[in-house]
Amino acid sequence: MTTTEEAEWVPWLAGLRAFPDDRPGRAVVVAAHPDDETLGASGLIQSLHERGTEVRLVVATDGEAAFPTLSAADRVELGRTRRRELVGSLRAQGLSAVDVRWLGLPDSGLAEHSDELADALRPLLVDADLVLAPWSGDPHPDHQAAGTVAARVAPVTSHRWSYPIWMWHWLRPDDPGIPQSRAFILGLSEEQRARKAAGIEAFTSQLAPGPEGAPILDAAMLRHFDRDVEVVFREPPRDSAPTSRFAELYAAQDDPWSVHNSWYEHRKRAITLACLPNQRYGTVVEPACGIGRLTAELASRCDKLTAFDPVPTAVAQATTHTAHLSNVNVHIGSLPADLPTGPTDLIVFSEILYYLSDADLRSTVDRSIAALRSGGHLLAAHWLPWAAEAPRDGMAAHRHLLAHPDLDPLVEHLDQEFAVHVLRRR
């Protein structure tokens, strides 16, 4: 089989987004075999550890089936060897403090043991702020199984990422299955690169020729991991963020996004209102109104405003905050099902579209366009970073609107924190 040389990936790497400079409190790294995490994500793990993140490593198998012709006894011994190698590798990377959990599931058989893997991972991931696992599209069945199961059982509050390994060697940069739009790049310092190289060198069983002759990790394969960067894929949830998640946030505090006090919220509201082309509108709809701070300010620009939110606690606050405004009606409702049928002059989406699944986003936009009068306006204002619960980031939601054939862009505001677009229905 033809393999892909490292030089072929250089143009593909250009222009990838930088990995976010976050500082999660707890990260759980999942590996199908000992050495996966070092090859694919040593630099990221080092960076997290250096920033004070508590890192736990979960290794699904012992990698005992690396050489299929080994006897049963030799496989057991290889599994022991690979455990020892991983301990030495972590030491060489300055990661001896990383807690390692061994699951001991069958190497080359994770797909047949996915339920066991899920049961083992679920309690280990329950309070993880970040989950990092093999890419589910990697051309190795164990990597596929580990990535798929980790994404399925990771809590909705965790940022989920994946790292490719054999993709670099067996796939090509133009492969349509590679999610380049979700690829992020992390630069490695010289010290991190040196520690990563030392960590890889500790896996001598994979570097030396095996019973079949060639080593598992030959020189061509290793060149993919001698870069000064690493690449990981964002693995967002596919479903819309559950209402229960927002209910939890409102149960914990009345104003979970500090819309009353934060400069971000004050500034965003001011710019959002300033972006509206018309001084006054007839009928306005505001889905996901939260506690009603923007609702109250929109009310001064329209004759009638309908606002709704799926969380009863938020609706109660919004109702209180707008009780003095006779042109405002607030009720419980969700997207896309509870969008009014119109006719409407303006629909305002603030910090909500990125939380919707692909299907819900399409339905929401289609229903909105159907509800708008000809020439009516749709405003979207969204935070640009990627929320853990969101299937996409803010700009991706806006690109969906900008690409719609029934909407013409009128106003654009972009800065380092958020985007605002106003579009007109044709």
C-alpha cells in the first residue's frame, strides 16, 4: 500500500487555526494502545500539564497484539513490556505525575468490546473539562473504536478533541473524510519537541524490527511526529445542547453569563443595537432571550416584541425585567419548534445558533425566513470561541446564514470576541 510522505502534508498544515489558549482544570486523555498519546499528542499533554491542568491517561489495551504471529505467552509478555515502556516514556516527557488507568481490553478487538470500554470510560470522564481521544476516522479499528466511544460518553460540559496517528501515513491530504475545517494546530517549543522525541524512543518494542521483520514505527512513519507542531480535531456534539444543561446553569446562579455586569455583554448589546439598520421595527421576535436584558433594550425599537426561552427560570426573570413594557410578551419556547409563523419584521438570534444541531439550525433558519416579511431583517450576534456544549463555533453559525440564497448581508461587525451580522430577506 502506498504511504504518504511528510512533505505532502506541509501545505495542508498551513492556515490551520491555533489551538485555544485555555486552561482546563482537568483533562482525560484516552489511548487505544500505549504510545498513541505520545505520538499524537505529547506536546499538547505537556502544555496542559505545564499550565497546571490535572491530566489523567486512560489506556484501553496493552498493545499486546502489535505482532500477530506471537504466541499467547509472548503476547502477555509484550503487554507487560509496553506498560513498562509507557511509564518510561512519561518519565522522559516530564509527565511522571500523570495518573495512568489501564483498562486491559483486548488489543485489535476494541470494536467488539465497545460497551465495556464505554462502561469503563464513563466514570473516568464525568468531571473532565477536556477529553482527548484518538480520531474516530483514523485508519486503525482500535483508534476508531476508542474515539467513537470517548465522544459518545464524554459529558456535554467537556471540550472534546481527537488526535490522528495513522492518518498521516495511510491517508492523503485531499481525502474528503479528513475534517480539516475542525483541525487546530499547536506549536511545540524545542524543549517540548525534545521531550516528545525522548518519549517516543522509550517504546523500543515498536521501534525495533518485529517477528515479521519491519518495525511498527518505521522511519517514514516517525517523520510525521518530528514536526514542530501537532494537529488535533475538534469533536463537537452532534445534537443541540440540551435544555437541561441551561437549566442547571440557571439553578446554580440567577445570571450565569453575567449579562448585567460583564463588559463583554454591555459592549455586545450596544453594538448589536447599533447594527440595526432601521430606527424602529413593527414586530420583533427574540428566541433564547435568557433573563431579558437585551429584550428590554430591543423593546424601545419596536411596536411589538415576542421573546421566549426554554428555561422557565430564565423566562420568569425576563418577565419580571420587562413587566413595565406593554409591548413585550415573554413565554417558554424552544428552537426551532416555537418560532412564530409571522409576519415578522426582525428576528434576533443572540448567543443561540451555535448551540443547535445541523438539522435544528437548518430548520430554524428556514422557519425564520418563512416568517420574515419580504425585506425583513435577521440579526445574529455570537461569541466567536467554541463552547463545549455547541456543535459549532459562532462564526460557523454566521457562515450558514451568509451562504443562504434567500438572505442578503446588510451589516457586519467582527472583532476578536464576537460577530454581528444583519441580513435582509429577499
